[in-house]
Amino acid sequence: MGLLSLGTPLPWDQAKGLASEVRKHGIEQFLHIWRNMKDRQKDSLLWGDEIEYMLVSLDRANRRARLSQRGHELLSILQIDENEKLERAKQTGEKPELEALWRPEFGRYMIEGTPGHPYNSTVHELANVEANMKRRREIVTSLMNKDEVLLSVGSYPTLGSGDFLIPPHKANGQFSRSLFLPDEVINPHPRFRTLAGNIRERRGSKVAINMPIFHDINTPRHFIDPTIPLDRNLFPGDKEASEGAALPDHIYMDAMGFGMGCCCLQITLQAPDVDKARRLYDQLATVGAVLMSLSAASPIFRGYLADVDCRWNVIAGAVDDRTPEERGEKPLSKSRFVIPKSRYGTIDTFLGSSDGHFKPEYNDLKLAYDHAIYEHLVQNDIDDLMAKHISHLFIRDPLVIFEELLDQDDSVTTDHFENIQSTNWQNVRFKPPPPNSPIGWRVEFRPLEVQLTDYENAAFAVFTILLARALLAFSDIDLYIPVTKMDINMERAHSRDAVLKEKFFFRRSYAAAEDDDKVSFSSRDGEGDGVVEMTANDIVNGSSDFVGLVPIVEMYLDTVDMDTCVREKIDRYIMFIRGRANGSIMTLAAWMRDYVRSHPAYNFDSVVLPEINYDLVVSLDDIACGRRSAPELTGKQ
């Protein structure tokens, strides 16, 4: 979830006047990092994953499944054990024996788990990923009550619909002011409620999220959600739904919790140096939408089947703090920029690297950036592309400022930089080294939907890491496409069954050749800049015009010595990725939609009734825990 500091968070009317000061010191903190770390070399290819879970309470007698606020209670227990081990290691000077690390997320029902230590750079370590994920699930499960289950799913189907939370609370909270979500659903860490309130205050209204309804046989063709309490008159924003915020034929959501209450799978990898990190940032950004379509896992929102398969746009809407002027709805007066996107979205500019593949025309989006910050960065020897990237991030205001952290030594801390950096939630994130740390330059890969089982999550994590390593090993691979084409890809990836039905812009301008056991990739532009529309299957598995991401990974693996059993395990993961791309293995989104539509209580009206949700949650838990086989979803393991 980004930077989690402790202290007294300032409400927006106090924080907004300090934004310029935070930006000023954030830039100085970045410059200090750059001067000290830009020449850092030969870091190991360490990496890690983050999996977010939801805690659900089952009422078996009444067939109801509700999100449990005990997630925060379990997190506290998990962190006590973690902190005791860290303190013991600090006293003895030994490496702490940690199987996992646990962190809070926005939802009080959520828990984030990561490996206790980064995975190392060997291929053999990839064989341990699934076991670590299983162990994380076991650790949390050991603390749960017998009526609780732990799910890793993108969006909880009935979040904000009816009796979805235990203990129950009314939706009348001061921070979100939502018609559907109580503030009690938010993690009690002081950052989270302030974040929700400050986004609303800065925007000047509640967020307005609208996901298209899935029109089933009995769904009204001009669908108007009857569950929206249009007559509520508790807060000034209550009228927004009836005044146009809630769109016909859409599922309306009005709070940050609908987006940040979703779960995901994220991968962070350390590069050998800053130049390699820039290459990974650019090249991985172009594959994000395609891999997101393979991982699609979010077809239900607020108790309705949606005509989308992914949660990305829900989160983008949930944290969209742009004012009407910044959204281009009014002429600029009080705001400084027109900003095309939410602060949660695809990247807006490439960073370039020494691989020589970047061309200025790829940055074809009209970029809003702070010209004064840009000039200051350039004057301090930051190159044009990096200066544009940082000065673009810093057009945003810091959303949560802690009173105790205002005065900082810019040479020893990066809190002000991270305040803004960590609330630019893009499909990839370029992460400078922390001060006084052995950690190097990193890239965070963010578009993947979390999967139901540890096997699936391991497959996506391992494949992502292998693709990244192949991109470093084969530096002549060029995946650049224009930024605007990447935006189109991301929109298409949301579509129902996008992995099978959509085409994505992708570069097909290279072919593999092997000479003296060395793999090389040569340009094959053919037409224009080599960017054409291809199916996910062609991009992932290859075609007559394109090598494919899986074959690239396999070529890389052929250059690495490893045990047969390790290669066999990795090959199973790769076959799973192949299956998702060619449609022989279903996405979780497709599986869940089919489950709902085949349920005997379903009326083919897009409504996911409480008893349907209960049976769905039980079935999902059975699959996740291995009590039910679902080869149509996970393939043959």
C-alpha cells in the first residue's frame, strides 16, 4: 500500500498548504539518492512477491459469507511474532528466521504477506516460491476461527452490498461518506482513513466509479441500480448519485474502499544497476496489460455481475483525487495542470536506457509536468527522461502528511519523496534505493490480479521474473510501443474474456536466431514501426510473425544450468501460462461468472444473491485448499 508512517495525519485543509514544501524536500531527497547511488553496480537479481488476502467469516446455518474485521486482529498477532524475531536477531547479530513478513492493507479484513527474505538470483530458488506461498497461507490459517476462510481473490463479490460485513456497521462514516461502505471497513492505521477523506476533500466530491453491468437474459436493458439509497440526506455528497455520478447500465461505487479493498499480486525485482532498472521499467510496462488479461479475476462488484474481468479501473476511480479543473471539466483557475489520468494508471512516460531502443516518439502522450522541478533536476545533472518522469510524478499533491514528519534531514531520509512516489500507483514503479540500505535499484510490476491458489500465483510470479531476466540477458529484445497504445491495451484488457477476444498493440519486430549456441534477436520491422495488433495467445505463445514471450523465456532457460526437477517444475508453470493465453485454462473471472450463471438460485438478472455468494466463497475456498479439483481453472499440476 506504500509508505506507512506513524504519527498524526493532517486533514486536507491543513495538509494542502504544506504540499509545496513536501514536494520541494522530496525532490532534494531524490537528488541525494541519485548522487550517492547512480553509480551503484552489480547488485544481485533479488526479488519478492506480495500477496493480499481477504478474511471471510462463514455463517453456515444461514448460508451467508461476510468479510471479517478480524483481519486486522490477526495481522497484529502475526506482526508480534515477526517483531520479536527481528529484535532477537538484532541482539544476537544473526539473520532473523522469518518465513514471512506481514503488512496492513486498506481493508480491515485484508492481510498482505511477503517472503521473510528476498528470493535470490538463482533459477533453483524459483522452485521454492510456491512452497513459501503455501506456508504463508498456513501461518494465517493457523490463527483463524473454524468458521473463517482465507481467500486470495481480486474483488469480494458483495463488498458494499447488503449484509456483507461482520460485525455489521451502518454506512454513515465521516471519512468515506459512502452510501454503501462504513468507515469501519477501513484499516485503523491512521494513514488509511485520512487518505480516504483527503482524496474526497481534494477532489471536491466523492469518487465516482462506474463499471458496466453484465447484461444477462433478464437484466433490464436500461439498468438503474435499485439498491442506491438516493433519498439519503446525511452528507452533502449524498445527492451526487442522483445528479449524474451513478450512470445507467453501470454498477456505481462511491468510495476509496471499493478499489483499495481489492487484492492483487505484485512483484518487485532488484536490477544490477540503475540503467538495467530503467530497461526493465520500460519493457515490462508494455507487457502489463496482456499479463493482466491472463490473470483476470474480478468479475463481480457490489453484488452484480460486471461486464469487465479486472479490478484495475475500479482502483483508478477509487483514488482519483483530481479536481474538476484537473479533469478538464472546467478551465484552469485554482489548479495548476490538466491531468489526463488518475494517479492510479499506466505509466505516462518511458525512462529509456543504454540499450538504444528508445525513440522520442514512443512518449507520445502530452505530458503534464512541473517545469520548475524539471529545470531544477536538469541543473543537477538529471537526464531529460528521468527529469520528466520525476517532475511528472510531482505534479501530484501529497495526500497524507504526518505532522511529526514535516521537518526532515533530506540527506538521511526519503519520507517526503516516498510520500508522492508511493501514491503514484502505476502499472510499473521505478524504485530508487532507500538511504543507508543494502537495497538497490528496483522495479515493481503491479498489474497482475491475485490468483485463487498458490500454484497459480507462483506460476505468474515465476514467469514474470523469468521474463525480466530474459530481457536483461537478451538486450537486443525491443518491446517498445507508444504510450498511448499501452493505454489502449490496458482498457482492452478489462473487457470480459479479453484474453480470448481482444487484440493488443505489440511490437513484432524481432525474430530469434541461434548462432554458436548464442540466442540473438534481429529487427524485422516490415511495416511502420513494427507495432501491430495481436491476440494474447500470439503475444504469449508466439506465431509466424512473432517469437512470443514464452519462447523467449524458454530460450533463456536453455542457457541456464539447472537440475532436471527444477526445470520440470518451471515447465509446469510455463505450460499453465501457455494454457491461460490459448484459452485451454480458464481465468478466475470466467470461472466465477460461469459459476454464478449456473447456480440454481440465479435469476439471470446479473444479481449475485447472498446465498449464491456463500456457495461461491465455499467453492473458492475448497479449490484454494485442495479439497476440490478444478483443472479447468488451474490446469494439470
